[in-house]
Amino acid sequence: MTDVIKTEETPSAFNLGDQARADAKELDFLHNNLEGLHVLSIDDLAEYKEALSASPQRTWVNYFPFLLSYSHSISRSILIGREKDSLCIYLLYHRKFTNRLHLLLPPMPFDQDALQQCIDRINTYNGDYKGHLSWVPESLKDEVAQNDTLQLTLMDEEFVYNPSTFSNIEGSKYSRLRSHLRGIEKENKVETRPYTMQDETDCLKLLRKWDQALSAKGTNPGSYYYAKASIQLYDQFPRTDLSGLLILINGKIAALALGGELATDFACSYLIFTDPEIAGLESLTRYHFFKDLHQYAFLNDAGTMDLPFLKAVKEEMNPLRCDQVYRASQKKRLHQVSLEEPEGVIVYPKNTKPFESHLEDEALKDLKQLSLDDQEIFTRIAEKAGKTSGLYFFSNIFMFHQHRYKKLLWELYRGSICIYYLKQAKGGVILHLFMPPFPFTKETFAYAMMRVNIFNNNSQGRIIWLEEEEKRTISKFGMETIYKD
């Protein structure tokens, strides 16, 4: 048995079909706030391990095969990229219209400026201050806490062992372990051998049996899907980084342990699942697997998920220590998005500099200029929002962008497209909302209008176009609508 990241979403939280989630995942990478990032792949292994070697992080979540397997899902992606000179790992959840971005691990090597850039990225993407840093090792607790926007919460503790000690388990500290081993070996013929891809079918059946048994007891760790992916991706990894050990009881596969090199001189016991009908396999499997990793000075065997029996198993293996891991959440902000005039915000006054230079303004630089490359995402989201009128045809929208002193800028905010209309006026440059965000939500509309009003020096912006059926909705927000053919 092993651990699962304790995050706010799990696959069971998705009430979408596979195709809907796949579409959301595909669309999200057209979002301009993900520039410079890409989905983790096996090609990133060498760069990742080099960056990890420059960092004190040695948690179970840092294990590269876990990251790749966890990303092997239509409901989430592990993204990798650089902020300053540090390698950064993000966790992107794919939802229907409300995708969420979090920072999974601290930057490697750790850098305060890189951490702040990561936080700025997730806040811009999510449109709020609720993104978090999922997994902070004890070794970086104090450094992360120096960022005064974050607060740390203890999540779990991970057991660390010296694998070489299992070549000799004499003495009182291993008495319980020896007793468990003798009990199962007395009643059964125990064999071990390396896992191969020819064992995939049998091991997937064992994984399903183990998962169902835990579910029936109400203690499912939620690791079935990434465990399955790990087995299926097994041959993509060098054996140094991912290897498997099978335990056979009376000639039948009864347990599988997967793990390998986490970092130089540090191994990871990644996944262990066993036949639930055979008692004592948790200890037996760990003993043989740990012993096979004797060339490493240290081994991380993750935490216990608050399961008493798993804690007992890990304690009887005589750990060197337990390292704590934390989650860093953002502290609550005083100002929330609303339709009222915001307080304490930066005001960007109008001026008379050349029109094109306004596209580089601080208030607009994170927006994307409309281009023909945007047609796919506009069409897909318009269809999902049920927008079928000519107003939402991309060709019609794009036509308004073809003017020297009028430009359309856009962003994807919380799954909705917001289109802004930048126009040269007598008093300077002014920003309007080109049409209501689609799909429409109160929060997205409030955010978009606040952005417009701030750019316009807190003077009220307008919505250029809206459909007849949208008139009533917009009127509820105190905006007067004027009919225009």
C-alpha cells in the first residue's frame, strides 16, 4: 500500500464524461497563462533529476515515475517549466469550465523569486488567491514560510529507512518483523523474482482485487489509476529508476513492489499492493524489496494516510526517522472581486501615448491579442456555452480586430472567455467588454468589469454587444442596455 496526494480534488469529483474531460484538457493548453509550460513526459527525466539533485527535496511525491503516472489521466496534468533558473512542477486539474492550477512542489533549486513567480502564475490562471503549494518537505519548511502570503499546514510524515540494514535482521528491534516473516513462510512456499511486462495482466488483476478490498473497508487510498498507469508505463523507464519485485505464494503472484532511485543515494518505495486474502504480505514484501535496494543509503516509504495497520507495519521495519511534509495555502486576501468599486487596487490612468504602445501596458500585458489561431478554442467554448447566434461566430468577432485604432484582447478566466475592446478615443485609450463572458457566471462578469473599470481610471466601462436573451441578466447588475440593430 502507498500514499496519495491529499489535494482538494480527486477523480471521483468529476461528473463529466471522458470526452468532455479530454476536450477540457486539450483546450486548456491554448490558455496564454500556461505559456512556457508543457505536460511532463519521459523526456524530462534527466533534466528533472538534475534539478532535484540541486534541491534538498526527497519526498515520495518527488519520485519521477509517480509524477509521470499521476499525469497519465484525462482529469489532470503535471506541468513542468522554468521560473527564473529553477525547475517548477505544477498540477493542473481539468474540469468542465473551471480548471484549477496549483504548484505541486517547491522550485528546484529553491529560490524565493521563483516561488513568487509560481504563485503569481497560479493566481492569474485561477483568477483568485486559492491556489496552493501541495507538497512542502520539512527540509524547505522555513524557506517557504518566508513568503508572507503563505501559511503551512502539516499533512503527513514519511518513513525513511536504511535499506542495507535488512541484510541482517537480528536483534530485538526486528523481533516483530521476524515473527511475521516466520509465520507466513511456515505456512506457504515463498518465492521472489523481478517483475516483467509479461506479468502485466496478472498484476492488474491483483491491483483491482486489492483496490476493491480496501474500498469495501472504507480505506481506499485513491491510488488505483496512477498505480495502473505505472504498470503500463513500466518499460519506458530505465530499471535504475523503476523496477519491480514480485512475491509468489505457492507459485501464484501475491504482491508487487515498485520503486527505484529517487535521487543520488536515495531510493523510493513507490507502490506496494498485495493479495488481501493473505495476511502478513505487507511486511514480507517490504522486507524483500528493501533488502534489494541495499546500494542506497536511504529509502523513502511514504506515509500512512492515518491508517493504524499501515503505521504498525512501517514502524516494525525500524525506520531511521520520519520526515514531515506540509501544504502551503495562501492567506485570505482583504479584497474580493465584486461589482462595487474596488478599494486598494492599482489604478491605470489614461494617457495620450501611441495606441499600439498601450498593448504593452502593465494592465493588459497578460491578455492575448485575437488571432486566427484562436478560432478552435473560441468555437469549442461557444458550443459548450450554447452560443449559436452569429454574434459568436469567430469570423464576425475577428472582423472587429482589423482596425488600426481598435483591438480585441482576450483571456480564459475560470473556464470562460472574456473579450475586451481597446479603442482610441478623444480623451485617450479606453477599454470596454466586447460581449459578456461565455459561459456566463456572476463571478467572471464581475472580474471582467472590474478589470475594465480599473483600466479606465475607475470610470464605468461598457459592453459593446449582447444578445436579446442576455439583456435581462445584465440589467440585474445595474447596467442600462440600449437596443442597437
